[in-house]
Amino acid sequence: MDILDHGLQAAALLAVSHPRDEELQPAGLVHGIGHCLVPADESGHGRHAAAAVEGLLGPRVARLVA
């Protein structure tokens, strides 16, 4: 499973389990992008992803991603 498939699966599961939370679903979709942004930093992937999405998706989504 690649990062895109994983993000789509996470977003779909969160849409079913938390349908009213409009910030949780995009967080599920993008939470794995840190692996692509800085591949050598496995332990920091959440931090890198959060920094990348905060300006676009807001601080709560960034916290969820981190």
C-alpha cells in the first residue's frame, strides 16, 4: 500500500466513524505525507507533515497530523 492509498483509506474510515468532524477527515488523508517530504526522518514524519499542511488546512488539522 502506498502513501496515497493509505491516506484515502484513513480518510474513508474516519468519515464513517466521525462523519461530522470536517477536520479529522483531511487529517487522515494527509497524515502520511511526511514520509515523502523527508524520507530519512522516520521519527519526525508527523512533524514534517504538520508543518506542510498547517497553512492550508489550519492548526487543528496540523495537530491531528502531528
